[in-house]
Amino acid sequence: MRADRVEMSWDAAESSWLVRIESGEEVIRRHCHAAKDADEASLRSAAQKTLQNEGYEPEPAQILIRR
């Protein structure tokens, strides 16, 4: 199964990265404990791992990272 949209952004309230997975009307939010200044490659890797954990096929080009 593939997600329609995957977005990763910094959640200041939780001091961690938030992975937001959209699939149809369903939205899944998971926090990822990477450093705030982590490079793009490590953030994409963390998002891919989160996608796999949720049962989705990871597609790196589909991941949007908002800083």
C-alpha cells in the first residue's frame, strides 16, 4: 500500500520531528526522535522507516521535508 502524501516537519511543542502520513481520508501522525538539525538524508531514512512500520511502501521522492 502506498501513502498519498508524506510530510515531515519539526514539532516545537514535542521537540521532535513529526511524520504525517496521508492515505485517502486517513491521516497518521508519528513522532521521530532525530536531531532538529539532522540532514535531509537521515530525515528521509527516518520517514521511510516510519512508513514501513505503519505498513506502507516507502517512496523517498514522495517525502516532503518542511524545516
